[in-house]
Amino acid sequence: MAEGRVMVRTGEAIVLRTWPFHEADLLVSLFTREHGRLKGVARHAMRSRRRFGGALEPMTHVRATWAERPKQELARLDAFEIVSSPMTARIDYARVAAIELIAEVLDELPEGAVEDAVFRLAVAVLTELKLGRVWMPVTYFCLWMNRLMGWMPELGACVVCERDLRSNGVWYSATADGVTCRDDRRPGSVFLAAEAVTEALRMFRGTVAGLAEEDWPKARALELRRFAIELLERHLERRLMCARALTRAA
Ligand SMILES: [Zn+2]
């Protein structure tokens, strides 16, 4: 590729966030299937709805066309064609918080994330994120996100004494890797019951669509969800604001 030459690309992407930029432009953060995170400018997007239409809502799955120039940080976003748009389905506070939590996590991922696997996880979870049925998909997303990033500890055994803990439950700490037995627990550790560990192992084996056939009220896997979110927050080194919002949802 010649220096300075514009490279036009097309591919699947998920819209994460937008910000007003200059006069009538929008700055858009995207997660692309092949190239991971991308920031670009949608020119005149505030004024003209023609090229972008409703495609700039968070977590809209689009086929995007954009142009990149070497050494330029911002791409030029040319056109978005909507593949699916979760915000057009029925929403409530919990569903919006769950959708925005996924966007927030994707937006904070460090460079070098396994793009294709993360992308497929996000799309599969979004499909199941239905009104009144958000708790399992969002838990599934957080657990799998940790696993895909290599942050999920082995849950079946104590990291110190290697004892099998599948029927005892485990202790985890906000400051140390791995889970432990009761005897080896670190100061300030939190207990995760054996049932929660079993649910986690089921989520690692099953598909989100398959698990969505079961009933998952908010209280089910509550501790597991808290564990997965805290693990994400520890590795992302930030608080997930949408996780706090989700916790408040009825
Ligand atoms: Zn131990």
C-alpha cells in the first residue's frame, strides 16, 4: 500500500458509542468483526439521516463501509447498512442497561482482543437479550468475555493447594488471581457457592440460545454475575457504570 493512500474497507461491525463532533458530525466507536475496535467520523450525521439512519443506536449490528488512511487515527465512515438493531425491539430499563453494558465492555477492551470470537459472542448474546429475559444472556456474556480474554480462573480447584472444589464452592479475591478453598482464602475474599460454579460450567459448555430456554429470574446466578462483572472490572481496571445501572434494575 502506497504511503498516504486511502483504503476503503467493508465489514460487519457493532456500534458502541457516539459523540457530537465538530458542527454536524458524529464521532463513532465501533467494534468490527475483522479489525476490532475502530473510531471514525460520520460526517453530517447530525444533519442528514440518509446515510446512517437509525444505525447509530448503541449495539446496532451493521455492515459498515469506511475509509482509512495510514497513520490517521480516525477513519471516515461512509455508510452503514443495518443487519439488526436491538433498540428497535421492546425495551425497558433492564434491557437498555444490559445492551449498554455489552457496549461498555467492548469499548474498553485492550488492544489485541480476539475480534472474531468476541464479535460472535456479542451478536449471539444480543439476539437472546429480550424484554424481561436479560439476566442469563448478560451473565453469559460477562463469563465468556472473561474466558475469551484469558481472565477466567480455573473454577474447579484451589489455586494454592489444588484441592478439587467442585462440590464445596470457591473463594475469590478482588486483588489476586485464581480461586481458593476456605483455608487458603485471601483477606476480603468473597464466597461463590458450588451451585454458582456449576452454573458457570454449564454456561461454558452450552450455547446462549440453548440456555435461554430456561427460566432465569434476576435472583438466579446473581452471585455468579457479580463475580463475572468484578473479574471484568479488575482486568479492565475500571468500574463498569452500566453494570451498576443493571444491578438497580428490577
Ligand atoms: Zn486450598
